[in-house]
Amino acid sequence: YICISSTFIKCDMVTNSARLEYQFHVFLLNCSMLLRTFYFLLQSLNTETNGCDLLPALDGDAKTMNFLQEVVDIMLAYIVESFDRSTKVIDFHYPNELLQRNNWELSDEPETLDDILISCRATLKYAIKTAHPRYFNQLSTGLDMVGLAADWLTSTANTNMFTYEVAPVFVLLEYVTLKKMREIIGWQEGRGDGIFSPGGAISNMYAMLLARYKMFPEVKEKGMSSAPRLVAFTSEHSHFSIKKGAAALGIGTESVICIKADERGKMIPSDLERRIIEAKQKGYVPFFVSATAGTTVYGAFDPLMAIADICKKHDIWMHVDGAWGGSLLMSRKHRWKLNGVERANSMTWNPHKMMAVPLQCSALLVREEGLMQSCNQMQACYLFQQDKQYDLSYDTGDKALQCGRHVDIFKLWLMWRAKGTIGFEAQIDKCLELSEYLYNKIKDREGYEMVFDGKPQHTNVCFWYLPPGVRYLEDKVEKMKRLHKVAPVIKARMMEYGTTMVSYQPQGDKVNFFRMVISNPAATFEDIDFLIEEIERLGQDL
Amino acid sequence: YICISSTFIKCDMVTNSARLEYQFHVFLLNCSMLLRTFYFLLQSLNTETNGCDLLPALDGDAKTMNFLQEVVDIMLAYIVESFDRSTKVIDFHYPNELLQRNNWELSDEPETLDDILISCRATLKYAIKTAHPRYFNQLSTGLDMVGLAADWLTSTANTNMFTYEVAPVFVLLEYVTLKKMREIIGWQEGRGDGIFSPGGAISNMYAMLLARYKMFPEVKEKGMSSAPRLVAFTSEHSHFSIKKGAAALGIGTESVICIKADERGKMIPSDLERRIIEAKQKGYVPFFVSATAGTTVYGAFDPLMAIADICKKHDIWMHVDGAWGGSLLMSRKHRWKLNGVERANSMTWNPHKMMAVPLQCSALLVREEGLMQSCNQMQACYLFQQDKQYDLSYDTGDKALQCGRHVDIFKLWLMWRAKGTIGFEAQIDKCLELSEYLYNKIKDREGYEMVFDGKPQHTNVCFWYLPPGVRYLEDKVEKMKRLHKVAPVIKARMMEYGTTMVSYQPQGDKVNFFRMVISNPAATFEDIDFLIEEIERLGQDL
């Protein structure tokens, strides 16, 4: 509680007129917290309590409220700390070390609630602060306060998406939100279908499943042996989930034909058409093209309009994997990068990435109505009774691959209400501005080399940092060998110091390079400056 | 705040010795709440605030804490209310009506935080109280306070399960917990593999995918055309996800052979063997048997030992779908019902059902080590870099079908710590005791007829209620026709009154019957009595 109180005192004042009022606020809050501290102190003098004392235990109300409030206080302190640049992004320990730093074992006997609180603190102590303004490691970063509140509320409601009966509000909100997203894609009156799935990989798998069903519905009953050899197409820079999906669906990874990308990572339409024709000549049946809007590493947007033309000509399902780049549709400034998406048959769009909605929140949008239902339904009579009193079209569970389905909609919906579309737009535009700043800063800076030329289209900035010891090497082979080891070492040092985190990888014949991405609304120009300084500080001796 | 305060006053006293102390607690808490109320009142006199004022906004700390605390207060009030039998399980409205009762639309402009709080209240007002002691509608009911706290903390940590790098603690806890679960299954030293997946249907799909990969690994690359016709076997009472999985994986629903169940809903092993031999004679390849431990409707346990014998003899992957019944392994009294599970190759076990862990929490356990990895891996180099500083065996993401994966482990782990294995056992035993009580109460009661004879093996009690107007009908056809309509009408009335909720369905040639299940630790004998009285009250005029 001292830590929380100090936080309030820390944020010193704003305008003169508000100062007095603010001080009174702080006073009141501190009083309230002091009383609470006193109360909990008093409680701890009691005999030890455990989980059995909480609700639904008789007279468990007070104990429950106290326990939950203590957990909330732990979380509130963690949240404030997460946004504080002076704290570490990570308190890193190697797996074996971390295993020994705490007792993580499960046993027969219960622990006290005090022990449980200790576990909560330990868990957060060693967690990554994904909200930290200098955490750039993944496509999903940041922590939105309204989104978080919504996720807490979702947990409290603890229900399942399968029917209107058990999730009336959430089913309606899913309906409202999917329609809005389809309108933004550009489908007439927002018509179509969709679902929130447990992530982009599953959303892409849904799309592939639908494409197959659309062309060969008999596969549902008779399996792949009832269809000719199906082939799918995606760029060599696309996400691995396309192949993963093909492996699972019995199509096989070899039937996913990788189309060449240009030096910026965009699919080359002429190569797509060539490979489609080639496949047809072999007697294969092209059924699915997955274009990527925002590739994972380069952040490239495939030319959707040209791809749509080819799909139309050859009558192939066009899917757009916009898991990462789909959110740019919310920006009037950047949405042109997805021109042509309105011609797609389906689209993956993960609000948990560029819109910073808490994990997980991934949508699959489908242009054709009714297809998901007929593709996936099994009509389990214990769940989707046909003689209910309400409009059964709201029992959307049977169009899912899953049976139970987590409620992922509320956090997106509530954030949308809190920000408005323009709020998301501002947030996205700002991240893109930051990445442009980074690009401009390093493109001519000594010791840096860009992986591809030109201004990035998404927030991905891919670059090598060449430490002085590598920079002037003349033996090219030796230079590449040494450079390949630079990023992993710098990254490991970042984690050990806990100052920042950014991803790296090789790609094709290119040795390890940094892939900077910005999706955290907490990041600022100063954080970009810091990153560059930190890379140089940690890499100078290499 | 008034509502919360009154809750504290309500739970009147326990023992004389504690009374004074307790009253002092209440006094302190009320003081603290009064101050807080005053503080918020003062705040609301300020100009309107919106999401932009929260963290990471400069000086957003205090506003963030207040906002989150307000949401917490709304949730705490909801939680206390949920366990209160005098409140409704549901405040039911038809979809169109609910759409009009609130503004659920998404717009361009942001709303104020006050509006956001109103939306939170509205969402909970119309939500199902799944924690309510009289909510029996699904296999997942109840709300565990430690599990809830853990889920809040998970949202706050907001990370992803793919690598140790971004989820060090959660990856370790998954490791610890899966090992413990495998020990409980009876696999030597807890060896094997596993994953937490987004639900039982996906876990079952994983199992089918692994079984196929084990027998025909080339399907991963070459698709189903590289394998002979594969057939899977499961009982006619099994969960629909087996067929859903077969449809998705390109095996086809017709290749799922439904084995006869006895009158109690258990798979008949002799029929299984007969159908396996028959399939082989047709040149098909049996590759997968899914036995069910706890069927959805009857709660039946297939005879695992006999099925294991058959699978061994014919060299077929044995999967146990214990999504519902798997948790009985935690009970020394009931675990015999799963005898033979230790011989299975894989098992689905959903702690979010009978162990009342908040949704979602489903595990797939696999006996063979390494198989999941080789079956599913795609080795994306931007995520699973091979030159990291730590032990890469903790980067478990590549064995998943998904790429990003929600953290589902912490709530189970924390509950396990709080209860111990014996706590889960007690909770499960109590639910089974309640269902036996219900069975004993209605089996000879006038107006009731059991769907199957004998004491239920799980908490499923399946029965018809015959209202007086149906009970004495002599025309059998007419009687069945009328009886078929009874459960839907009673259920609709339950929802309109909001007093309780229980599921119903037809099965095979059996007309609509009630399927009572008990997984809510809050339920008591009185709630069972209430259910029976309520069915009779609502059905007496039918």
C-alpha cells in the first residue's frame, strides 16, 4: 500500500486550479488506504485463512472481498510499475534458476491465502512487462486500461460463447462488432459472417476449411479422398500458419505453393498466376490463395487488387491474412495499403495485435453468409435445441470448430466504445509515425544497414547493427558469419539487463537481423532513441 | 458502495469471540468505502474524462487506479450478488428486446469513462450469473474466487504462451501442471507431453491429428492422398467434436464409425471389435478410437480397460475424451471409473468443467514424448530462434496448432495451490453426492421417470417430468408427443422467471428430457430440492 500511495504522490501537479483539489484527492485516498492497511493488518492477526473460507462459503463475503481486493492492489501496483521506464522490462532468469527461485510445485494439501498472494507477487515479479514502453518483442504489446478492465469483467462473467442462452450480451456484441468490421472492410452493409477465434493461426485455418468446403462440400462427409489434389498459394514471406493449417486439414504442406516475393516482401502477382496455371496443367485444383496484409517480418502488404483479379479469373477463394496489418483499415491515412481487401472472400484480422486489445482477440470475417454454419455444424441436440423460445439464429456456436468458445469480444467492444474508431486510428497512426522516425534515424546512420530499402509500410523496421569490430571486416564470408551472431548476443544482453526487448531472425539467405515492431501505444520518440542507444551500448564490444 | 457495505453488514455473526473484531472490521471497511465514495463524487465534479486520460497518459496513474477500482467495485458487487439465492440467475430478454435496452453500437467518437462504467454495469445486468448456486445449465458452472483472481492476474500479465522468453513463469507452470496431471493419469513418473488448448473440441482434434501422424507421418507433407482410407471409432453417445475434428482434418465424418452404447450410454466393446474387423475387411485402416470418460448427456464412462485391450490387439491409437469425466481422477472414491486410462495414448481433460476452473482451461495429455513437436512444428525462425541463450526445450509454442496461445494455466495452477489435490477431491465428491441425492429423490417420486436405470456414474441425472396432464394419458403416441414439449416450456419459464436453469434435449428415440448436471461447488441439497419444486411449479399446468 505504501507503493500505491507513493504513486499517487508521484504524479505531481498539473494546473494551478486543480492543485488544491488534487491534494485533497490524495489525502482522501491515502486515508482510505491507511484504513484498509490497518484493516488487513488486523485480519492477518486472525488464524490463517484459505480458499475454503471464500465464497460460496457461508459468511464468505467479507473474506472474499478482502482477498480479491488484495489481488487487485498487487495488480494495480504492477500496472503502474509496468509503464514506468525506470523499471525493468524483464527480471530474467534461466529456466532452471527460475524453477528454484520459488516453490512452484503442486501438492495434496491446500495453502493459505497469504501463500496465494505470495505466489501472485512472484508470478508478476518474473513476468515480462508487456505493457512496458520499451517492450517491442512481439506483434502484441502494450496494455490498454479499458481493455484490461473488460477482460477482468469477462472473467467475472465466466461464460461461454456457444449460445444466446448462456451469453446473451456477448453474443449480441459479437454480432454488432463483426458487422462493424465487415463494414470497414467494405462489404456491402456489413453483410457476411465471421467469428472470433483463438488466434490468427486458427482464423487462417477456418478460412482454408471454408474455401475447401465451398468448392468440395463432400469433403466434410467423405474426406479428402473425395476431392482431387487441392493446392493453396501464399507468398514465401507469409505466416507459417498457412502450412500448419494445410498439414492439419489433410491437404499437406507440399500442396502449399510458395509464391515469390519482391525485395520488399510483397507477393509477385505474375508468379502467382504462373504457378496457378502450372498447377492446373498438372491436374491439381487451386482452391485457396492467402494474400498477406502485413507480413510478420517485413510488414509487407501483398498487392491485393492484382491478386483479386487473378483469383477472380481462376475462380479461387481469396483470403487475406491481415492478422498483423488488418488494423490499418482503421486508419484513413494507411488503409490504402489494403486496397482490394473488399474483394476477398475472407479475412483474418487480429485486434490483439495492432489495436492493442488484450490477448486473445482474433477475428475471421467471411463474405458469404451461411457458409460457416453449413461447413462446421454438427447439430448437437443437447446444446442447440431447436425448440427454444428465442430466435435461434443467435445460437452461433455450431458454426465454430470449437464447442465451448472463450469470450474474446468484450474487451474489443469496450475499447472501441472508449476510443471510438478515431481513437484506434490515432493510436495506429502514432505507431506508424514512430516506425518512420526510427527508419529515418538509422537509414543513414553509421553502423546500420537496412534489410530492405524504402520507408516501411507497416511498423516493421528490419535492420542490421554492425558493431565496430564487424563493420570494417573485408572478408565478406567472415563478416556475415560474425554479423549473424551479433543480434542474438545483443538480445541476450537486453534480457539480462532487462532494459528493452526486440526480436531478431534470419530470413532466406540473410543473416540474423533485428525486426523492430511498434504496436505499444505507450512508446514514444524517446523510447526509439533509447533502443538505438541501447543496441549500440550492448553491441559496441562485438 | 451502499450495496457493497450492506453486504458486509448482512453476513451476520459467527462466533461470539469474533464478533467484536468483526464489527470493527465492518466499521473500518465502511469508513474506507465512505471516503472512497466521497472521493469519487468529488472526481465526478471534474470535467468528463475518457480513455485517453488513463495510462500510459502522462499523470494517468491516479485516474487509471480510480477507473480500475470502480470497475472492480462493480465486479465485487456482482460476485456477491451471484452467490445470493434471492437474486435471479438471469434477467432474460429476447434478442431484439435486449438490442434495444441499451446502446450497444460502435461509433467513431469516444465515450466518457462514465459511459464505459454504465456499459460494464449493463453487461453484467443482462449476463447469466454462472456462479449462481442454481445455475445448472452447462458442464461448466460456478466461479472460484482464487481462479477468478488468477484470471484477472493473467489478463494483467497479458502475454502469450509461445516462448519462454515472453512467458517464463507461465511456461514453467504449464510444465509443472501437465506433469502432475500425467502422474495422476498413471503414466510413469509423469512422463509424456501435453498442451493447454482452447477447449475440449480442439484437444480432441489434436489427439486425432497425432494418431494420424503417428501412423502416417507423410500426411503432414503429402496430405490425405498419401494414406489409405482411415477410420476412427467412437460411441454413439460421444461428443460431436470427434466428428467435427474428422471433418476438419480431411478424414470425413463418414469415416467416424459410431459404436453402439448400452442402455447406460457406455460403449459396447464387442461392437467396437466387430466394427474394427469389419473395417479392416473393407480395406480401411482403423487408426483412432476415442473412448469417452463422462459422456455429455448421460455422464457414462466407457469401459476403458476392455477398449485398451482391443486397441492394443489391433494396434490403434486409444484416446480418452475425459473433457467432462477426467476430473474424477482427482477423487480416490470415483477414479476407478476411469480404470484403464493409464493405457491410453492421449487424454482430453477439461479442468474448466468438473474442477470449476474459470473458462477456458482444457488440457490434452499425450503419452509419447516428442510426437506433438514433430507433428506440428513448422520452425518459424522469427519466433523459435535456435541461437537463444536459454534451454530451447521451454519454447513450447511450435508443438501447438496455434501460433499465439492464451495463458490458461495460471488459474488452474493457483487454484490447485489454494485447494490442494484434496480440495479438488472434496469439491468433486460433493457434486457427485448431490447428484446421488437428486437421483434418490426423484427415482420413485410421482411424475418422474428416469431416462436410464441405476445410480448415475457422473453428476448427470437424466429424467422426464410428467405433468399431471400428461402423466395419465393412455395414448402412448399422444403422450410422447405431449411429453416432448414439456421440458422446453418449463425451461423457457425458468429463464423468464430467472429462478434456475437446467438443460434438456432429446436423444435417439427418446423425447426431450432434462439433463441435470452439477459442477458448481456452490450448490447444496436445498438447491436440489428447489430445482424439483420449481420444475413442478412451472410444469403443473402442462
